[in-house]
Amino acid sequence: MLTRERTLKIQYERKECVETRMSPVMLIWGERSHVAHHPQGTVEVWRPYCANIARTRALPCGHYPSEQAPEETYQELRAFFLS
């Protein structure tokens, strides 16, 4: 059951996580995945959780980029980690 106390705890933990973890984050998703069609936009959904979104990519695949577009996923991850 989600109580007011638990809701406040979740909000605090989320805020603390975003404020204290400033590591660069790369978001990868499939352009044909259901997450690609979120009303807020894929990147905006993650902003409350990631303070430093350094790179974003929609790959030509469905919900599982590493399985459905392995070469593209590899290239994006390689570029991210080398930057």
C-alpha cells in the first residue's frame, strides 16, 4: 500500500539519487518500442532519475536494442565509453 509517508520517502530518495549521482548516463531505446511513444518523450521520462544525461539514441529496432540491433548498440556504447 502506498501511503503518504512512503510516497514522500520515494520522492526524497529520487531527489537524493539525482543530486548525488552525477555520472554521465546514456539512454538507448528502440524507435519501434512502446517507450519511444511515451507522451512526455523518452528522455523527459528519465530526467527525474538522471541528472547528467550525456547521450541519447533511438536505434532502429523494437524494445530490445542489444538483441535486435547488436551492432548499432555496440557502436553507441563504444562511442559513449570512449568519450
